[in-house]
Amino acid sequence: MTEFSAPSGENSVGYALAWGLLAPLGLFGLGVLLILPLPWKEQGILGVTLIAATLLLNWVSRAATVTMALMAISVFSTLRYGYWRVMQTWEGITSSGHLHQWDTVFVLLLLFAEFYAFATLVLGYFQTLRPLRRPPVPLTGNPQNWPSVDVFIPTYNESLSVVRATVLGALALDYPANKIRVFVLDDGRRREFADFAAKVGAGYITRSDNAHAKAGNINHALGRTSGEYVAIFDSDHIPTRSFLQTTLGWFMRDRRLGMVQTPHHFYSPDPFERNLGQFRKIPNEGELFHRLVQDGNDLWNASFFCGSCAVLRRKALNEIGGIAVETVTEDAHTALRMQKRRWNTAYINIPQAAGLATESLAAHIGQRIRWARGMVQILRTENPLFVRGLSFPQRLCYFNATTHFLFALPRLIFLVIPLVYLLFGMVNIYGYSLAVFAYALPHIVLSNMTNSRIQGRHRFSFWNEIYEAVLAPYILFPTLLALINPRLGKFNVTSKGGIIRRSYFDRRIALPFLFLLALNISGLVMAERRLVSDPAHHDTVIMNTVWTVYNVVILSVAASVAWEKRQRRSQVRVNLRVPLTLIAANGERIVGMTAQLSGRGAMARLARSVQFVRGAPVTVVFGSNASRCEIPARVVHSAKRLQHLFFPELSFWQEKYLVNLLYSRPEAWLAWHNSRPMDRPLRSLAHILWLSLRGIGIVIAGLFTPRPSPDRKPVRAERRKERAPVAAASVLLFGLLMVTPVRIHASDAAVPDKTDAPAAQAPAVQPAPQPAAFHEQYDLGAISGERVIALRGTGASQNFFFDMPLTKIISGATLELHYAAPLLRSNESRLELW
């Protein structure tokens, strides 16, 4: 038997000295390799070697250490390419005749855009280095000793039909009734909201003005309430009943914890998912942030408040003067101020509420404009790199967040810079084209491979370019203005819960994309002439042509998002399987299962075929015994086993039952993102290519399709307000190219806070707590009280109920069932499990 002993003190010192010498030597060697100039062929060999090593590592293991190794390889390749680009640019600028030419301007613009992308890549790796995956901590002790909670639901101009479900969901929270109060904060001062709140037993708070919008609304309510904790939900975010028991436990463990945030989950498609027909086929545009980045921030104690689906400690809010009102992204600003005062934040990556995504591309862009302006306002007024009280990791996480929306200018540069050569014959990058390819390709391939591994379930490859291409023309001016004057701009509420009566192409919102698409297509037309007029630089023509083709692919998909698909239902139907019984007018009872359900209707799959006339009255029965609910319905469409039903009128109790059934279940949204496959970059690229071909057809058809008349005619001032961003974006894009002298020639190349706390010692990185696994086994016979469970007669059923604590999240289950029908042949019996 071999024995191992700990190294002696002398050996320990030796090991430390050895590592102390080897580490600097290793770093020195990497530094030398980083800046070592190589001819394009040798660089190509090095690049292929790095890509092959990454492919092998990615295939061998999914371990976190391997992911970090891939990050390191990617960063090395990026830094090597970046150093080469700087050296080549310097040599090109200082060479004879180039310093005072327009070429230099465009070369430097591209270099700026690339270095912004480099910085974003490295900071993104840092934020997602090791997501914490914080588990819930159960509340213990006598529930009567649990802390008091005020639930705030701020609203301004949202319809009551949207807010009702949120209020009912909040009232259903599983928490002692004498410890929780639900308040509707109505900045619209509407009588029907006050009547509804009084009817359901919720508090109603309003004020005489709308100063500071949502932040001012919440601060006003803070002065009128006294709960130890405050839970905040946007008017369309409906909580599950386990929300408070999932989040409050961490406050009991950490007395300096100021805020616990949970993901924003959306059960309706955003404009990209709906208009491109990709709902639940690709991740939602916001999923990367809510399901990965925030979890990664939690490792560095840098998760921030997102305005909804969160719980905040009142003491922490009081210490910083309430919700921040100086910017239009009051949520992130509030978290920053908390952490400046050495309050901790936490993120529990378990969806415990769900809401509506933006209903149109115009509304989506408007929401992102506000976010972009607000984050840049924070950057200008309280730059995270320099404010006192933050640790170094916190500074990096907040800095990356506040600079994220500055991507507009770099993205527009990437979309038009190859046209500088194709249309005007001017240099856009210094260096031999094959050398550019040899140095850039490893950076591009390795960054995409690494990001696919890190983000694979939450953002598919190449979709980031589409999202940025859509937003860039619209957020450019707001972010630049916020950099100049952070006091400009106001809070705009995002409309939710609307309908689109007929599909149409929104040419107004698509104008910048169409303009960019036309420019790039004209660049492809000129590429053929370049091949003839510039025979000495075919490689440069090919490089810029390939780049332009990629831009055309991205822009054609971006433009096709402006095809607004019809949305006839005011309430979104959720895919949900729930047993039901359908009772016809003649008393016939047919069992079945819902395929989709909403607060206004359902799609049901019955156990046998039946045909109803359109409009036939039926009764839908959910549950049994004490949980039984009967809802009158009308048949909208009948197709054998499939029945489409409409609920014409619901009582308060029926509405509450459906809200609890749809949205309040603790496990309601857990499996959504697990139902999609992991990202595969080549498959994602092929899918985008198909969408681009489809998009070109949609754009051509959309240009000749009239837009439906609006329900009301906007006044002239409102029209000007709507057109302003489009006009500004188009003028900027046009000016970006018109500033170029039109000539063709051959090319040789291809705010400080007054409540600042004293600087504190940087908090240590929090260790990742390991979720407690559990394994429980149930005997169905014991639950039913019978040794053998007998089902007699057609349609017989048996229900079993399992009592599971709310803090346990079921991720998998196995059912072992022994079934026999000795008096029937094999094709005469069937057992369905619901």
C-alpha cells in the first residue's frame, strides 16, 4: 500500500519558489508569442493549430475548467490579432502619402469598432467565468415570525385586463396572510383600478403627480407603507405562489443582503420570435442576460436590480434614499448605489414570475432606446470604474453593463465599412489580404466557438449581429446625446397586451435597414466592376465582397423582422397540459386534455372524436372535488378530437382559478429553456441563411403591401415624434458615406453621489453553494389506500397528489408502473398518464 504525506515545510517553500519562477516565465513566453510577427502562412498554421486544439478540448469535456481554457485560448488569439492590427495600422498611417488621406479616417474607424468588440468579448468572458447557480434557502421557524412584505405593482397607462392577472397572482402568494400586503400603485389615477383593488382585497395608492415616473411612484409608496421587505412586479409580471419563499431565505442568512433578483421570463414571443416564426425555437432576445449574465454577475456580488421580479430590503432602500430617480434605468442605478454602500445583492436563477414580451418591433425598439439612454446616463453620472465603494470585479461588471448599448456605432461601422472600398475604392484596412485572413480567422472562429459553449442554451450563434443590426440605427443618437448631456430624455412606458388585426410590413420602422441593405447590394454590384478595374487586388475585392455578402444576410433578416404578424388574441395562450371534462349541451361528458390555455380560451384534445357546430355552448370542468371549477364556453372551431374554445364571461372566482392554474404553479416556467437543443454554430448559420432568403422575399412583398389603418388617427405632433428616430437614423447612415470623397482608384491593401460611503475593502468572491440533491420514493398503492388500484369502465381515472415543499425544485422524475388488463385483448385497452 502506498502512503502519501503532505509536503514538509521546506518542500512547501520549494514548491512556492518554483511556481513563483515558472509563472513569470510562462507569462513572458506567452507575451513573446503574442507579439511574435509571423508571415501569413506560418500564422495560418498557428491559427489552424489553435482551432484544432479548441475543437478537441470542446469535444473531450464539458467541465468548467475546460471552458476557462477555451476562454484563455480565445483571448490569446484575440490579443494577438489586435496587436497585429495596431502594428499594421501604424505602419500604414506613417507610410508615405497616407497620413493626410481620407483612407486613414476609415481605417481608424474600423480599428475603433474592432477594439470595442475585443473589450466586450473579454469583459463578457469575465462576467460568465463561473455562474454561481445560487440555490434557494428555505424560510425556517414559525411562519408567524417571518418578516413582513409589501408587494408593489406599479402601473401608469396599462389596461386593467393586463394588470388583473398580476394582482390576482400576487394575492395568491404562499405566505402568511397577516405578513403580506399587495398594493396597486396607479399613476394613472383610474377609478376602475381603485374599484378592482377594493373588490379583490388589494391596497390602492395613487399620487397627485407623476414626478420621476416609475421610480417616483415606488418612492411615494415606500412612504405610505412599512413592510420590512418590498417585492416589486411590473404590471404584466405574474408571480408564482412560491416567489417569496424562494427568495426571502437568503435575507435571513445574510443581514447585509439588500436585494434578491429572479429572471424575467416571457411567455409570449418577442418581435423576433413572432415575426420570424421562431417562438421557442431560438432563445428570447433577453434570455442571455437574465439566464446567464446575471448568474455570472452573482459570483462577483454584482447582480443588479431589473425593475421587477425582485425583493428589496427596506432598510437598504432607506439608506440610499429610495429608488434612484436621476436616470431612466432606475433599477440598475439603485443596485449600484446599494453596492456603493456595501450592501450585497443576489440572483436566484429560477423563473418565479412571467410576463409579456414587447408586442411589436416599434415597441421593442422604443423600450431598448430607454434602456440604452439610461445605462449611458449611469456611465456619465456615476461611472462604475471610478465611484467609491465598489470592488474591482463589481466595477468591471457594471462598466460592461453601462457601456453595452454603445455598440450602435461599431455595429454600423461593420455594416458599411467594406463599402468604402467597393463603392469608392478607398482603403479600409491596412495589410495584405491573406495576412488579414490568417490573423482574423482564428479570432473569429475561436470567439464564436467559445461563446457557443458558454451561451449555447441562451443565445444561438450569429443572432447577436441581427439583434444589434435592428437596434443600432435607433439607439445611436440617444446614447450619444446621453454621453453629451445625461439629463436629456424621459421615462417611456412600454405598451403590452395589444393586438395586431392584420399582418403588414412596417416600412417606417424598416427604413434604416432597407437603406443599409440597398447600400450593401449596390456594393455587390460594384464588386464585379472592381474585379475588372483593379486586377492587381482580386484578393482585396474578394475579402470585401464576402464581408458584404454576410452583411446582406444579416440585414435581410433584420428587415424582415419589420413584417408584423397578425395577433388576434388579447391574451396569450400558454402551452399547458391539464386534464378536463367537456360537458355538451345534451349532458354528454367527454374527458380530454388542454393543449393550450389562456384566461379567455383553450385548445383541448379530447379522448374521442366529436363534432360541434360553431358557437355551440359547452361547459369545461377543471379539477375535481374541492378544486373543481366549471367554466361556460363556446366552441370556436371543432375538428374531431381537437376543440378550440372561448370563455365569453368569467366570474371572479373562475378568473382567479385560471390565473392560479396558468401562472401560479411553482414549476410553471422551469422547463422552457430546456426544451430547446443546444446551439450548433454551423446549423445556426445555415438557419440564418435560410431566413435571409425568406427575408428578401418578405421585404419585396412588404414594399407593395399597404399598412392597415390604425384604430385612431394620431395627431400631427405624435406623427412627427414617431418619425424623428427614423429620419435621424437614415440621415446619419447617409451622411456616413457622403462624407467620403467620391473617387475611384486602385488600392494597395485590403456622476458623483452625495451619499458616497468611504472606500471599503473589496469583498471576497463568494463561494458557489452547492444545491442539495434529494431523492424521494412514493408508493401509489399506499397513497390511494389500496394494494391494487382498479380502474373499471370506459374513461375511469385515478388522481394522486404529492406534497412537495416549495423550496424543492423537481428537475426529474421516474414512474414505475405495472399495468394489466387480463380480460381484454391488447388492442382493446389503453392507459393515458396526465
